[in-house]
Amino acid sequence: MELLYAISIAVLTGSGIWLLLRPRTFQVLMGLSLLSYAVNLFIFAMGRLSVNRAPFVAAGEPASLALYDDPLPQALVLTAIVISFATTALFLVVLLASRGLTGTDHVDGQEADD
């Protein structure tokens, strides 16, 4: 489970960095989104991964904080999702306005050969 989780974070990070290095602004925007997803998964993993465990303490077991998941990473990820959604919407509006003014979505303003 941890290996699959680590590989998915690595793939999202690698794809995001590759897209960030592309010349088109839409690809840069998608790269930023993929990187934010990778960071969200990483922060969420800090709250502990557990498989086949109940999310609550069963009757008869001693109540201990070690049996619960940490809610702070979950709250941070939820906040990051909302902020990244708003930032992506803002970037899209700026991208559309820039394309309307310049006629291209290239970062340097000139057409590339790809």
C-alpha cells in the first residue's frame, strides 16, 4: 500500500515538473495542478495510512490517542484543495484574458514549433 502511494506521488510530481517546463501557459497550469495534488497526497499520508482498521475505537479497548488518526493533515489537505481550486480558476481567467489580448497562449509570446 505504501509503495503504491509513494509511486503515485512520484508520478504526479514528475508529470507536474515536466509540464511546468513546457512553453505553453495551459501546460504550466496543469503542471501546477498536478504538483498541488502530489503535495496534498503527501500531506495526507503524514496522517498515517492504515488498512483494515476501524476509524473508531471499539468497545472494550482502552481509549488512547495512538488509536486515532491525526486530523490536522486532513484539515490541511481540505484547505489546500479549496485554495488550489480558487487559484486554478484565477489562473484560467488570466490565461483567457492574456490569450484574448495577445492571440497566443505562449509564455514568451511567440509560437513554438511543437
